[in-house]
Amino acid sequence: MREISPDETGKLYDCLEALAKHHNQVSVYFKGDYPQISSEQKIALFEKELEEGRSRIAVIENDHEVIGFCKINTDGSRGVLEYLVILDRERGKGYGAAFMDWALNAFRRLGMNEIDVKAVYGNEAIRFYKKYGFKERSVILTLKS
């Protein structure tokens, strides 16, 4: 695992596309709504946030291919675990735990004692986050017409 620089954010494209596909499969109410912004737009946003020091991104690679990444927002007093993505074929190998350990340690070093994470309703990742002590604080309801 290593942290990436702003000029490497393009390497996240395949993971972002896989995440959108996953969200479309598991979302209970909003199948087909992902991605809300294109992977190219997200990559540009990630690059800017890294350049400005507002975020950090760690990746795990296999033969120079990014097979997963974790993005945290470190801007402000409350931490945000924005993305924890692992390609389907690489799940079950402990990478999620490694990313979570990296993120929680980074937040602690920065003095962030409250951390938020959002998950698509229906995503099995919710159980994973709960194992680390995350608790549901609110429910966001969306009306789409």
C-alpha cells in the first residue's frame, strides 16, 4: 500500500467504474443512477483535492494495476472516509482491513476523533464499517421524479 500523488489519480479510473457498477447492482432504490458524476470528473476533483492538501489517497497495486483505493478527506475537524474500493476479484484478501487501518491511523494522527462514512443503502460494506464501530447517525431520504 502506498499514497499517491495528484498526477497519479488517473490510475483510479477502473476502480471508479467498478464502484459505479457495484452501486447499480446493490442499490435498493436507485439502480442505474451511478455514477452521479463521471469518473473523469471525479479524477479531476481528486487531483485538485490532493494538490490542495484536503485529501489523501492510498492504493494497493498488483503488477502496476490499482486493485483498490481508499480516499479520506482531511480538511476540517471531522474526518470523512470518502471511498474504500476494492475490485470484486480482489475482495476477501484483507485489503479492506488494511485500508481501514491506514485511514483510521491517518485520522488519529491528524487529531480527528469523529469520522463519517456514507454507503449506498443495500451495500454490504455497511456491515464492514459497523465492525469498526461506525454507527448510523442519520438517514438521507431522496425523492426522484
